[in-house]
Amino acid sequence: MTDAAHSPDPATAYAGAPRIVLEIVWVLRQARAARSSGADGTEQSREFWLRKAAVFDRIATEEVATYTPQVAAKAVETAEAAARRLVEYDATHSGLSLRGSDVVTGEDCRAYVRREYHAWNRAQLF
């Protein structure tokens, strides 16, 4: 049996997370602040990329549970792209090595987001 920190189960990873709407608002505020400061968006913090990837993953998870695969496909594609962006950020800034890692497919990246978000969320005081 795996512990929650290694579980790719979204229900476990996002337990206790703020509501999706609140996360979307936080991400939008961060993006606007970066734009208003003249930044091109690539200078965002790890927290930004993590929370953005997590909110897209949560939305995609709900879409998959609610709709047919064809209808949910765009949400899944968007979640995978956001997850890859976090993986790229971590590879660049924290030494995450993709060589020989389990972070290969879009679903692998989404599972990585879930593990990382779970660990980050447990350390937060909302």
C-alpha cells in the first residue's frame, strides 16, 4: 500500500485544497501581477506553476469523471501541458532529472503534479 504522498489519486492529492474557483482566482492574480510588472510570464515562481498545474489537473479529473473521453480530451490536454510546464520548471530550477525518471507521459506529469501538490499543500496554512 502506498502512502498519500506517493498516491496519484486526485482525491488524496487534493484533499484539503482550496476550492477550484479560489485557485483559479489566485493563478489569475499572479499572472496579472507578472504582466503588469512587465514580465513575460516565464519568471513565475514554482508555487505559481504548481498551483496552475494542479487546478488544471483537478478540472480535467472532473471532466473525465463527468463526460465522454472526446468531450474531456481538451481539458486533459490542457492539464498535461500545465503539468509538463511544472516538470520543466523543476528540471531547470531544482535539478529534477528526467533521465531514467517515471515522468515521461502526460499522465506521468499529472501524477507528479499530484504528488508535489500534496506535499506542498500539507505544508501550507490556509
